[in-house]
Amino acid sequence: MNFQPSSNSSMNFVCMACMSGQFSMGGISMCQSCGMNCQTCNGNICTMCMANSIPVNSSGNTSCQVCPMATFALAGDATCTICPMNCASCNQMMCLTCNANFQLSMPTSGFNTNYTQICSPCPSGQFSMLGATVCMPCTSGCTGCTNSTFCTSCSPNFQLNTTTDTCIQCSSGFFSTGGVTQCMLCAPGCSNCDNINTCLSCMVNFGFTLMTGSMTQGNCAMCGPAQYSNGFQSSCTACSSNCLNCTANAVCTLCEPNFSIFNGMCVSCNVSYCSLCQIPNVCASCMMSFNLDATLNTCSCGFNYSVVNNSCGCQNGFTDNMQGCVSNCGVPNCVSCQATGSNQCALCLSGYILDGGQCTLLCSISGCGMCNTNGECTSCVNGGIPNLDGSQCIQCMVPGCVQCSSNNMCSLCSAGLILQSTSMDVNQQCLSCDVANCLSCSSNNNCAMCA
């Protein structure tokens, strides 16, 4: 049996052996497949199973069953043999794939030397899936993970976010011991540390001191008055001369008395109420409310002011109206009155002139001697008169004219006089017009327009 008929070129029949995993019942029957995983059989009875399968008797018949994971069998074996530890699959010589978080490697001394390839644990920060042959890196900060994004433990100075299953680096001034611990506060002044007792670097204005016998670990102490540090592992350094407080890089923020800050340094400034000297003892800017006299190199208060608590304030009997100290006598813009309560000013603020005991705005209009509160000229000097809108002073030398629109161009004559009719005539005159019911005369008593 286990042969089947086959014709040759002479049309004669010959018998050919069945292939592995097949059988025949003899005679003229053809080869048929044995049962699954069976290498040789006799009808329904398997006589030899394929590799990684073993025979099983069921209802008088013998079939083949695949070996469980992490076991193997040679063809014809009656039982499955357990693979070496952490192998997911193997043969009699080596591991072929590994359990999760293991990878294929060469055996080390002391291991069963019958195997040329075994499974070793993944290094920290790497992982593998079941059935893999090599380990893959976890995401940054992970020391343990189940896949490329799911962290189970973290590196030192990282903490596990249980919501996203990722490792987040601790903020400056915090540390963690790794694993699943949370970030904790470093010692005061530390910007970086690996435990609560020692520092690896310091914050700005804290000085670093190495611990005995250590090359990296130390302590951070706050710098004293008039000292600074740039942080990291720098020590405390004295500020520049005459400086009471400074920031990193020795930039002064507070000087000793009689010194002022200029370009981050303290410059001698022995000028009362001066806030800035760019040249020693030469004031460039006074304290708020003080006025600088660059010629005298002094800082002083204005008229009717006095110094109160290092600031200028009005003297008794005067009030600050945001333009200066004015008298309390009730006259606006008055510096001093003729007598308290008299409502008669004796001296006005700068920019105002005294007019009948009151202070009137001094105009900036050329030739104007007095303006109203709207800044319109009401009185001119040197023989001029205001124009119609009070914006300038003009000459109005036309006899009998009381109002000109421009220089010597009369627009209004005095009572009883009539402006001559031709307005473009440069020889305009104010003429008497005695003709009854006449509005305008072109010459004496010659009517040009009737009423």
C-alpha cells in the first residue's frame, strides 16, 4: 500500500510512492491526504506526526495535535518539549521568537549550551511584543512600557501621567526618583537636583558650593547683601562699588546714598533731590516734582512750593491747580493776592497778565496785548486792532473806521459814517452821507444805494 498507479509513455501502468503526508489503500486507489499535521499514516491511523505535533488517540484512531506555545516536538516525537525560559517558539537548537519584553540574543556562560539563541530581557527604556525578535525603544523618559506610547515607569526627574500614560519631565526646581513617583520640590535655591538634600545647580542669586568628595552635587545658599550670582554652579560675587543690590551680570538696581544708577553702575551724585547723574556729581534729572537748573546744578521746587517728605508741595495758603501753586484768594491763575479774601490778584502765573486784579491769558498772537479765555485776541498793541475772529492783529488806519477785515480794509465805520461803495478800492474811506434814505455814498453826499 501507499503506492498509486501511474501510466508511462508506453501506456503501461506503474506504481509510484505516495508523497509525505499521503497514503493509499493499494490496488488501483489513488493517494489521499493523511490527517492534519500527520507526516505518515495508514488510513485513519497516523503513524508519525510532523514536527511540533504529537499523536493523540481518539475513538480508536490516532491523529496529531499541535504543541502548545513555548513547546516543540521533532517529527515522530510522542510528547512536546518545553522551550527555554522566555521563548515564545523554538526548535531543538534555538529560540525562534520571544515573550513580551524579551529579545533574541546569544547565550551567556552558564546557560544551556545546546541552544545557540536564547531570549534575554529588553534593556531599560525598551519593549517588545509577544512573538517579537528584537526590542524597540519606549518614548522619551520611559524606563518601562508596553508599547511605543504606553509608559509604565519613568526615568529619574520624570513623573508618570496616569491620564495619558506618558512620562513628563519635572519642572525646574523639582525632581523625582523615577518609576511611578511624582515630582517633588528640591531644596530652596536649587534649580536642578536628584534628591531633596543636594543640588546639581542653583537659581539666580544663589551661590553653589560642592559637597566634600562630590564632583557634581552641592548646596545652594542665597547670596548676601550687595552680592549676586548667575545661577547654575556659579558662586556669589560682590556687586560693583557703592551698589547695595544688583541682578545677574552685576547690573545694579540700588545704590548707596548720594549715588545714582547709570548704565547699571553707581555714579557719585551728591546733588540734593537729584535722581540721575551721568557724570559724577553733575545732575541730569531731578526727582519727581523738582525742577533742574542745569546752570546752577541744583534741583529745586517752583514758586510758592516747599519741600515736604522729599517732594515739592504748595506752601500754606496756596493750592496746586496742576499748573502751579495758586493763592487761595479766589482769583484763577493767581500766584499771590493783594490781600487774603480780596479777590484782587497781585501776581499771576507765568503765561498770564494782571488785568484789573484778575489774571488774563497772555496771548501768543503777534502784536496782541490781551486774549480772552478762548485764546482770541481782544486788544492789540502798537496801534493795531483784532480782526473779526480775533486770530490776528491788523492795522486799521482808515479814518472813522472801527473794524477792518484785513490791513486797512475797513468793514465797519463809526456811527454817522458810511463805507464807500467799492469794497475792492484800496482807497476805502468812511464818508458822511447826509442824503435822506441813502444806505451808501460813493462820494460826499452822492448816494450810490438807497434804503
